[in-house]
Amino acid sequence: MNAPTRQPDADIRELSYSEAIREAMGLALERDERVVLMGEDIGVYGGAFQVTGDLVERFGADRVMDTPISELGGAGVAVGAALTGLRPIYEFQFSDFAALAMEQIVNQAAKMRYMLGGEASVPVVFRMPAGSGTGAAAQHSQSFEAWFGHVPGLKVVQPSTPEDAKGLLLAALEDPDPVVMFEHKLLYKMKGHVPEGWYTTPIGKSAIRRHGKDVTIVASAIMVHRALAAAEKLAGEGIEVEIIDLRSVRPIDGDAIIGSVKKTGRLLCVYEGVRTLGIGAEISAMIAESEAFDFLDAPVLRLGGAEAPIPYNPDLEKAAVPQIPDIESAARRLARREV
Amino acid sequence: MSDDNRPFAIRKYDAARLRDALRKMYLIRFFEEGAEDSYMRGLIHGTMHLSIGQEASAVASCIGLTDEDKITSTHRGHGHCISKGAEVGRMFAEFFGKEEGYCHGRGGSMHIADVTKGNLGANGIVGGGLPIAVGAGLTAKRLNTGAVAICFFGDGANNEGAFHEALNMAAIWKLPVVFICENNKYGMSTSTERSTAVKNIAERAVAYAMPGHTVDGNDFSAVAETVETAIARARAGEGPSLIENLTYRWRGHSKSDRNRYRTKQEIDEWIARDPIQRFRKELIEHAILDESEAEKVATEARQEVEAGIEFAKSGTAPRVSDLARYVYAEENA
């Protein structure tokens, strides 16, 4: 779980992923009266993952609003508030609970601009703590990025570093359309460099985390860090892996992926959501339909979540999503043309 | 006040406002008859949900609103749209799928809106507008605009989870929202007797510690007075209210309705309680206008509807290449 390699910097300032998100929200609350935070236990409790932390003490309970346990209604209130002039950031306590609010996110927020012929905007941000690895079992560990990525009208981002967590949240807040941000729970404590002040990370742009010529790995969130660890081991065997951090699921940065595959001729997609009909399927198809197809030296591989709910038992839980050795072995087989 | 026994609307509003209310009721009736006729002629596709017979509920609920006040509406929302000030020409243009329509032909009957007039839109999802109206109330309170949000919904929506969540949140935060349930007795084919545990939906207000009122929804003055009280309460920061307007849709649920769940006798009884005739009679009785002036209002509304249909017919079809326009802000240009 190392942060992406970075040049040593004299005035480097490190924050954790959750501190970076909190800093972004604090800046937004300071800068714009219209910004309100809403969610379950985000006030004095500080949020289930302590992301909002002390913001209620700084900005008051009118702007850092504890909602009742009403995900459908809460998300809908955020939609209505965004439609009429506020800039709400709604925190789902776990992304799994967004299933209760699909109506407002998918039928209302995502389609409002279109249904109204461009006459209205819904600038709402939905924050979603996601992913497995915490022993929380099947209803508190899912990865729904692909679900939301399937909906025109939504933008979906998935930061893997503290710097991007802050930059993508501020970009989401500036965006006139609804944005869903998936935050991986295992990353909340990860530290990394975070620039001071207001900056944005562009939505729809990936980032190359490691350059290589033999295999392209497209990964997102926690999988970026596992892929980096696998790449480090493979480098010892002379296999040079290029790692693309997806960052945005919708819109997806096709050009960067196609460009990398044209260079390496081999592609491995690594994501935590269920493998079938997931992000990897989309990326594979995108390559099959692009000029990169002619550059492929091996079949495209996908590593994704198992075709099962996330189990409670720790060994089963680990086996349910890609781990470093899985990535290492798949990339090695690709590099050696063993597939 | 105590020696003035005239109906509330007559006491409260001047003749011009009352005449405009009658005009809007006729506009709704003729607009929907015109839409139905255009559908039969194949000029409109899809489906539509007509509110003929419910005009008093829509117009009386909106008579005290400004353009700053918001409404959320339902799939049976043409009446709300006209009540909030929409032009029938642009509404027909929307139904005809034309660029001149309120949603540039992308929304149709079920998503018609006019945000410049504070109409946040009809909604294809039963109960979809309930939390959205609460959000509009939150904006009004936070930005101190003094606006209220009127949330229209049907009896069907009162059994959605969104109803419970929305009313509870509006109540705990004392938001300026007026929930108006237009109880027309049937959620599609299922009667409220079969779908709803309480006799009157307004009884549910008790669960949210807000006032609840059941009103004769075909009595213009009764609706206007009850809504006015709720709006005053909302604007004073005292929180939301729940109002149940008892009314009836003369037509079926939508174009697929074969009317198997209600009797002709029941329909005829409600047609005899026509809210437009009732309001018109009241205005004449209290000398707001005379018979010929009332007839003039009706005739002008009919002409406006006819002109609206012609406007829509001559509208521009959207370009197929603009299919994905309006999905995101950057694709608006």
C-alpha cells in the first residue's frame, strides 16, 4: 500500500486520504456559502470513518447536517437543494446504502438536466466509502462503481491517492453535474503529499503511476497500490509494467489506455467490483474496438471481484478480490505469453 | 372579517386575480382535451395522464405563490404547470416533441417543467418529487429567500417510503414546505381503501407532528384557504403542513386504462361536481363577473389552446445528431 513514487521534496506536506477529503470540504465550506454537507452521523460523531471529523465545530450544524437514517430521502433532499441553488455534498455512510437511494441518484439526479432540456442543473456530490478488506461482510464491503458508471448524466470518480482525493472532490464540487465519488475504506489512513489550497484534479483523466514497456495494467483505487507492489516484484524479473490509475470511471480516459496498449501490446484490467459486466469488460471492449487491437500480442485479461458476495471469514474475504500475488501472476503470464 | 360570510377566495383576492384563476382552470381543461384529441389523431405519441376534474386543486393551491416559490409536480402534472404560469403553446410544443417545448422535446408530458416560473417539474416516478421539494425548502431556509415549496403528490405516493422520509425531514428541520396530496381515490386501479391503512391520508400528519387537513379538493375557496394558512405557517418558519385535497379524475389513469375498477355511476357523480362550474357559479353569485364575462373567459381560454396547438404543429423537430445534447453541461452548447 505504498503511495505512488514521488520525488523527495523539501516542503512536502503529507496528509492522509481522509484528511485530504476533509481539507477539501473545509475549503469549500469556507469559500462558498451554498455548500452544505449532509449525511448520517457526520456531525459531532465525525462520520463513520471520521472523514468529516471536526468540520461541524468549525462550520456549525446548519452546514454540516446530520440526517436521519433515510438514504432515499436524504439523497433526494440533496438533489432538490442542488436543483434550487445549494451545493450539497451528501455522504453515504457506506456505498452499499446507496442501493436505498438509487431512485434519487439514477432516476432523478442523473436525468434531470436531460429531461428538462438543459434548463436545470443538479450540482450534487455523493461521497461513497466503498470496498472490502475491513471484515464488514456482504452488506458493507461492495464496489458499485460500474453500476453508477452505467448511467449517462452521472460522473463517477475513484481517487487512489490523498492528492487526487482532494483534487477530485473539489473538481466534483465545481462541476455543474452530479458526481459520485468512491472512496476506498482501506485508503483512508494512507498518507501522501497533498498540495495546499484550492486545486482540482480533472474528471475524466487517468494518471500513469509507473512507466513500462511490457504490460499495461489499468487499475483503480486500492488496486493501483496492489498493482504497484506487483510491478516492483516483476521489475526484478525484467518485466516492466506500465500502470494507469483510472481515477474516473465515467467518463473513462480511453485515449490514455489505448496509447499505452499500443506501446506494450498487453493489457490487464484490475478492479475490485464483480468481474463480470464490470469496468474490465468495458476497457477490454474499448481496446477491441480501437486501433490498439492490431498492437495486441496477447489476449486481454481481467482480474475482478469473485462471483459471490463479500464473505466474512478473513481468508475468504481476501480471496474474493484481487491481491498482489494474483496481479503479479497474471501480469507475468501475459508478459511470457502464457495465456 | 367576522361579518363577511363570502367564501375565502372572494374575500382575499381581487377580481382580476379571480378571473385569472377561472381562466387557468379553463386552460387546464381545454389543454387536456386538446392533448387527448391530438393523441387520438396521432400527433402525440407515448402516453399521458389527464387531470380533468382536478382543476380546482391545482389552481387554488398555487394562487398565493410567486415565481420565487417552487413546486414539484407529478405524472398528472399539466394542471400544476399551467397554474404556475406556463404557456400552453410551449407545453403543446413539448408534447409534440418539438424544440420550442419547455424541455426542447426531451421530456414530454411526464417531465414537463418551467424552472423560470419555479416549477421544478412533473415526475415519472411516484413519490419522486417528495424529497426534492424538501431540498427546495432547505435551500429557501439556508439562503433565507422567504420562498416556500409546494409538493404535489397523489394518493398512490403516500405509500412510498419517500413520503415518510420526506415528511419527517421537513418536520425535524422546520422547512417551508406544503405537502399537497391530491387524493383522487385510485392509484392507477387500486383504491385508497385497499391501499392505505388510514381513512384520510391527512391523518398521517400526526406521525410527523405537523398539521394535517382533509379538504374538498373541488371547492376552490376551501383549498385556497387551507393552503394559504399552510403557506403562512411555512413562511413564518413554523414548518411544513400536510393537506389532502379530495378530488377525482374523470378520465382513466392513462391511455391504457379500460376503467374496470370503478362504476359509471361513480364517475357521473363526480362529473356532477365539476370544480370549474362550481367556481364559475361562485364568482357570478358574488358579482365578480357576470354570465357573459365568464363565457368570454372560457372562449378566450379555448382560443389560447387552439393557438397553442397550431404553434406546436409548426414547431421544429430536434436534430437526431443532438440526441446526447443536455446529458452534461458541457454538451449544452
